Amino acid sequence: MDSNNYDFLIYKRGNETKEAKSIELKIPNEMTCDEFKIMCVRMAHAIGYHQNSVAETFGKIKDKLSNTNQLKLLLKD
């Protein structure tokens, strides 16, 4: 992939922890504002913000990219 066609959303943790030290999301330049909001929500979840805090801050999102059936399969025993 050509990095000229992407922007990057990067989080780097500053303290010592057993959690992820760095999370990087590659964002296509033509991404819409709604799609960017979804990426921000995903970043918030990835760095450990509670689902309720994220929902209160960002409100309801229309995530066309998620697949609830896939999530059900992952959680199935």
C-alpha cells in the first residue's frame, strides 16, 4: 500500500503498562466524516475506554463496516 494515499491516526501510551504501547490506524484520504467518527470510536475502544463512556461521548454511530453475525460467531462457545 502506498502511504501517500493514507493518513494515520496514532496513539502512543506514555506510561509503563502491559497494555498496547502503540495503536496505529491507516485512514484512506477519501474517508467521510462519518467514517472518521467510526474510526475514532474504534480507537477509543482499542485504548480501553469503557463502552458506556464512548457511547456517551460519540453518541449512536452508523457502523456499516461491522458485522454483528461475525461478532456472534466469535462469542459463541
